[in-house]
Amino acid sequence: MTRRPLVAGNWKMNGLSASIGELERIVAGARMLANVDLMVCPPATLLARFAGAARGSHVAIGAQDCHAQPCGAYTGDIAAEMLKDAGASAVIVGHSERRQLHDESDATVRAKALAARRAGLTAIVCVGETRNERDAGRAHEVVGAQLEGSLPDGGHDFIIAYEPVWAIGTGVTPTPDDVRGMHGFVRARLAARFGQMAEAIRILYGGSVKPSNAKELLTVEQVDGALVGGASLKADEFLAIAGVYR
Ligand code: PGA
């Protein structure tokens, strides 16, 4: 089975109205990249404008988080249905910054992934071990438990992003061998749980992906694309990363 690669940009808490030019450059550059899906996940404040600017292109617009409930008394939170209404087609859930800074548990992440499904959004479910966990030889165990607890049953309509926490925003990346080992492990876990359907699930690598290391990281077996933070804020860098699939 061939999975179409996806390069998704996570803008985190960056971007104002003036950033729309960057998205427009991504949309223009995407025309030259027919073999890869592109996605930009701006802050919620920019979703509707970005969705408008990307309409008709193969650049999808995603959100960075959602609440598990469809509506209600949750001041400051945003429901998956609202993200969909604003023009998003996907939502990142369980990013390590949410897990760490907002104490999100696997159960919370799973509830959010289910909310995404309910709203018709593709969930990008993030998993990844810390430096200490890797050094203790527990990386597979930790990621295995996160997959077990964070993925919803009853479908295979999500995307996984393996993001070693120690590689996020640090400029440090795992070796291609380590990435191969982890992605193979995740693929095996998905197969054990979802059977043949697991073949369709894309597994992205994330953590300090840049134009200079994209080829080495993204051509590893079982790597179906990237979730890019810092380097996704600049159209040139983001397109150069996606250009690995030219
Ligand atoms: P980074 O972030 O590319 O800046 O390391 C990746 C992410 O957090 O998704």
C-alpha cells in the first residue's frame, strides 16, 4: 500500500494577520509539489482567514487543539465543531506541549481525537518520549502506552505524529536508525490493534525538521511525512522540506 506523504506545519502560538503572506507563498509553492499533501496549522485566530486563502489548493488547514465537548460552559476553549466551521479539516491533539503544559493525559487526548472524528476532522495524534525516558531505554514502552491510551477505537481515520520531546525546538534529532526503529514499532502496534486497516494510517516524524535534515529523516522507511514547528513559519523552509517528495 502506498501512503501519500503529508508535511504539516504547526505554527504554535505564532502568527498575526500580517502572516497571511507566508501562507499565500506556501499555497503558490504547493502547485509545484504534486506528490505530497501540505497542511498549515495556524493559531485558532487565523483559521478562517487561512482556510479562505487556501481554498481550492491542496494545502489543508488544521487546528492545534480542541475541546472534547461539542459546546458548553468551557470559557476560552474551542470545540472541534467550531474548528470545522472555521474551515479546518484536521486538528493536532496530544502535542507534547499540551501534555506537559496543560497536563493532558492519554484519556484526554483520546477524548479529543474522538471529538475530532465526531466533527469530521482528521486528528493528528502526537506521541513521543522524553530524553530521560529514552536514556532509560524506555522509549518504545512509553510510546506504546501513549498509543494504547490516546488512540480511539472504531476507526483508523487519524494520523500519528511521533515527536521525541527532546527533539522539539532543540535542533537535536534522532538518528535515522532510531527513527526507523520507532516508526517500525508504531506501525507494528497499529497493525496489532487495527489489523490491515492500519496500513492506511500515516505516521509523521516531528522534532527539529529543517531543510538541511529533511531528506535524511523523511526518506526513512515507515516515515510518511513530517510535523514541522519552527521551520514551518517561513514558506521557503517549509516548501524546501516538502520538496523532499518532489
Ligand atoms: P520543531 O517543532 O519543528 O520546532 O522542533 C515540532 C513540533 O513541535 O511539532
